[in-house]
Amino acid sequence: MNIFLSLRDTLGEKMAWCQKISKRGKDMKKSLKMCAGVLSALFLVMVAFAGCSSSVDGLFAADATGEDPKNSEQTVTTDPTQPTVVNPNEDGELEDIPDSVDGLKPFTALNISDMSNKTYTADEVEAKDNVKIVSPSEKGVAVEKKSATVDKTKYTKRLKLGGAGKERSVVIYVGANVEGVLRVVCVSSNSSASDRALMANDVKLGNAPAKNPAALSASVKGDENGYIAIYSGNGGGINLYYIAFTSGAASSGSEGVEKQCSSEASTPALDNSTLRPSYDNGLKVGSRTKINEIDTSKIAKVVYAAPDGKTTGDGSRENPLDLAGAVLQVEQGGAVVLLGGKYSLSSTVKIAVDNNGSPSAYKYMLPESGAAVVLDFSTQEIGDSNRGIQMDGSYWHIYGITVYNAGDNGMIVTGKHNIIERCLFQANQDTGLQIARRASSVSNFDEWPSDNLILNCTSFDNKDDKTGENADGFASKLTCGNGNVFDGCISYANCDDGWDMYAKPATGSIGIVTLKNCVAFSNGKTTSGANYANGDMNGFKLGGSNNACPTPHVVTNCMAFLNGKDGFTDNGNGGALDVLNCTSYANVNSNFNFYRTLAGGVFKKLVSMIGSASITQIDKFGGKASEVTVAAKISDSIYLTDKKKGTFNYVFAESEIHNGDKIGETVSDLYKTDVNAGNPPAIDLLVDAKCRNADGTVNMGGYLETKDSSKYASLGAHFGSEAYEVLDLTLQMN
Ligand SMILES: [Ca+2]
Ligand SMILES: [Ca+2]
Ligand SMILES: [Ca+2]
């Protein structure tokens, strides 16, 4: 058997971006030596700085560890994926905050709740762990009792950065000789003033919210003296609850001390004219990735596994192995064939990092022809390492199995060039299928999972009973490389998001993910109707972390409806997202929430509809005009401009768009006139069976698709029985 695999189209066009990221990692290593010197010098500066302070050990408790709470998608995004971290293998790894070369501990966090109630008067200085509060003002800086809960973390006190605050008069200094992300939980001291700029050195973190405290964050660099000054930029009072600094700004996938020394910009360059792949890449509406069906008659050697297979089996059909044993024995070009039935498993099926097929001889795992195979992990304990299948290998093709009720992810894919086809991920205790690195020691972007294809899979009812905030249907997040593709997948009734491409500064931008022909609906509630309060509930969540780790993902011919929050959201991905031929209908918060796509995003042939539903937010694209240097572009799209009147605007010619712009002509909701409304699929266990063609491709029965007779027939997502085959990935078998 000879199998040839080729990646083309969108994947190939993103190479330049990928190379740019790799190069950044190398440059940083080069600068490491130089930085050691800088750090030594800085240590002396910091000692001098600390010299004038009284010792106040005990004033502060140990570093606040309330970091990494649930993300808020309004002003700032913190990692939704893991609240606290104990396991280095976990998907939300512990932020690496290495000690500096000279043993000087960089500032990490200050929780005002841990401070004594007092007013720090003129010229008084307090210090611990490189924090200085300096108040030459007569008013002083008071710590007062006042509770607030932000991102699931409760604070009991706040520090009043007084109304006289001017640059470097009333100010909090934190020692930071490096670049990193500063996060400050704050609120304006005047509940009707929302224009109070919180500054950190010369960087504006944002305006302190008028009423409800929230976190602001930005990439900030310590100044030449090795500190960051936090102050009110325009004099109005701001109350602070929490300050955290994560050294190592978003830049590449590599972690560790070399990143801190980078003199590079804190994020991948935002010159998206070069980063953004062309959207006009030949994809057609309804296009799909097609690979040949697995022909077991051509598989080199078969190893059988069975629900009651034995570790002592020989892999024959008569004397089958258990699954773990079969996975170890299968050869390149061969297959693990699973006899039908329910496999009761209490531990992870691990396909090790050195257990690989090859480009010309994949390893397969698939049911015996016609058999139903369920891997049932109901007896597996809940725990962040307890995945159902851990795919650390590469060049595997897994077909047609259901992964049920694993203690964490149904499957985590950490290898490369794998194909996961026609699998179901049901009721797992974290994301159904997640693509991310296997361990935090895998620090180079180039080593992260890449070029995996998830094809015609369905994920539903995933729910993490412990936190209720991490279980997405599908995720390619935190630490994944380039070229991962989801094609023809359906994600519904998961407690968190349908798809998640969250990234965070500690690990930097992830690679470009392509979503094609996918459907996300009714996420936020499971099929039983259970609603998990911490779920983010978006259909397609396309990034994270407040512009700190942008990636120009590509989303084509996808549909979102009736999700508990946004249908499609940039979630703070400041990169040039390409969103084409997508339909979004009656999602609770908004259909298209792209107000942070600041840098040249392309939005084309989109359809937004609300029908008789109410919706909280209008559609937004492209950031505020005052903040944008490279505008987003929209064309041939219908978007919601007035949520009360239920009116939309149709833009035909390609136009620049900013948050709040109403451009084009006013049109009414297509829902009643131009699309096949009908009923959405029932929220039950049978969506996969009902919404697919025989070949596994998506068929929504025309639901929400613009009719051929419509003036807008070419807009939005379309599925159906006709395949427009554009082969992104061709598997040829001889
Ligand atoms: Ca977990
Ligand atoms: Ca979440
Ligand atoms: Ca999520």
C-alpha cells in the first residue's frame, strides 16, 4: 500500500507566517546571552530601588493565585481554560515565571485584598516583592474594604489611586525589567466616568470601567530603570483590586527565560497585509475536504482488538488483543481493527510519541466493517490527565469510533499529520477533541501539533462537572502549531464553546487553524437541558487575550445558531481573521462579535439573522475607528445594525468597517423571506445521524441556507448532498 498525502490551498499559503514565528524563536535564543548581562545590571538598580523601603514582610500574603480565571469576553480575556493548575500536562499550563539569572524575583501579583487597611500618605513607600506604592499627594493612597467579583475571583479590598493621580505622582510601581503582560482589575472611582485611562508606563491598558470592575491588560515593558509605573492617565480616580504581571510577552511558541529578553515587539507583527492569507483561495461554498474511504482489503497487516480482548492475545480475530496492546503492536501501513461493542476502559489509550505511521504508510484504527464501537470511559476518574485517547503519535488515521465519558478530553491530539474521521465525542469531562501540546516541556512552536485534519466528526454533551467552564466540543488552543483543519464537524450542546481557539500570552500565538463546513449550535446547555453557569457558550470562539496573541485563522462556510452567547467571536484575537460564507442566527449575545479584530480582518458573504429572537448586541467588526491602523474589510454581507428595530445593513462593495459603522443599505431580516427557516435540529443524541450525508459530510436539510431564488443566494453557509470537491488533502491508495 502506498499512501500519499499532500496539503495544499490555505495551508500552503500560511507558510510565511509560520516561518516568521519560527524565526522569532531563534532570534530570542540569540539574545539570551546579552540579556543575562542586562538582568545583572538591573538587579543592582532594583536593590537600590528597594533600599529606601521599609521592610513590610507579612503585609502581603503569598502571591495571589487567583490568576487564570474564566475569561470575560468584553474588555479583557483571561484564560478560560483552566482555573488553577496542578498538572504540567494540563491544557491550561501554569504560567512560567522563572526566576531571573541573579535570583531576583520579578513581580508577579499583588492582591489588594491581602494588604492592610490604611492610607499610604505623602512620600510613604511600601514594598515587597518589587512593589512600591508612592504617594506624594496629600490625599494619600487608601486601601479600603470593598468587595467585587471579577472573572470568578472575589476581591475584598481595593486601593484608591486618588483623584489627583497624574503621571508618576500617585503611582504604583512594580519591578519588571522585562516585557510581559500586565493585568489590572479596576473600576473608575466615579460610576458615571468611563473615560479614565489606566496607564502603565506609556501604554494605555484601557479605560477603567465606570460601574462594574473588570480586568484590563496589555503588553508592557519595564522602563530603563526596571519598573512599570501604574497610574491614572487623565487624572480621574481609579480603584485597583488586583495587579498581575506575567513575564514573557506573546511572541512565539517558545517559553522560558529567553523570551523575557526579547527586544522584539510583544506580539507577532500586526502587519497583517503580509500575515493574512488570501481568502480568495479557490474555496467554494460547500467545498469540503475529501479523502478516500479506508479500504481494509488494502491494509498491510491487521491487529484485532476486542472489548474482551486479552493482553495475552495474539492479535488474530480469534484471539484478539485489548486495545492498549493492539496499539503497541500495529505496524506502519497496518490497522488496529476493533471488533464491535462497548470497550469499558478506566485508563487512557495512549498512542506514544514514538508510535508513528509515515507519510506513505499511515497507521489506522477503525471498527470492523459495519461494527459499532464505543470506548466507554465511565469508570475513568475525573482528572486533567485522564484523557480518553492521547494521540501523541503522528500519521495515524482514526475512523468511526465513539469516545464516551472520559475523565478529561475525549481525545487530545498532540502529534502531527493525523486524520481523525467520523468519530463522535460524547459527554467527556473536558473538551471532546482538543489539539494542544502534550506537555509544557514541549516548548518550541515547531514541535506543537500541526497539520492534523479533523474530518466529519461530531462532539456533544461534553461538560466538566468540576468547573463547568472548559468543556468545548472542539478546541485547537493554547499550544497548537500551523495547519490544523476542522472540516465538516458538528459541535452542539456542550457546556462551554462549540469551538475554542484560545491563546494566552504565556505561550503566545497559536498556529493558523482552518474551519470549513462546520456547524455549532445550542452550546451552553447539554442535551439534558443542564446549564453550567461558568460556560462561555459561544459557537465559534476564535482567539483570546486582548490582542496579545493574534493569529489569522480562517473560517469558511460555517454556521452558528442558538448558542448561549456569541455565534462567532474574535474573543480578543487581534489578528486578521478571515470569515467567509458564514451564517449566524439568534445567538443570545450576538451573531458576529468581531470588535477586537483590529488588523485587517476580512469578512465576506456573511449572513446575520435574528427572526423573532431577541439579541443583546448588534454585530461588530473591526475595532473603533480611533484605534485602528489597518481596517477590517467587509463585503457582500448582511449584518445587524439595530437590535431593537431588527434591521440589518447589506454591504456589497468591499468597504472598510469599524465598530459601530452602519454602511451599505438597510435591509430586513432574511429569516422570514430568503432562507429555509423550518425547525432547527432537535437537541438530542441523534444529530450526527440526522445531519449528515452517507459519506459523512454535513447536511442540515437546507436549514438557514439562503434559497436559490434569493437575491442573496450566494451568501452564508450551504451544505447539502452535492459535493463541490476542492481537495485540500488527498489520500491516494494504491
Ligand atoms: Ca481538564
Ligand atoms: Ca470557558
Ligand atoms: Ca472554551
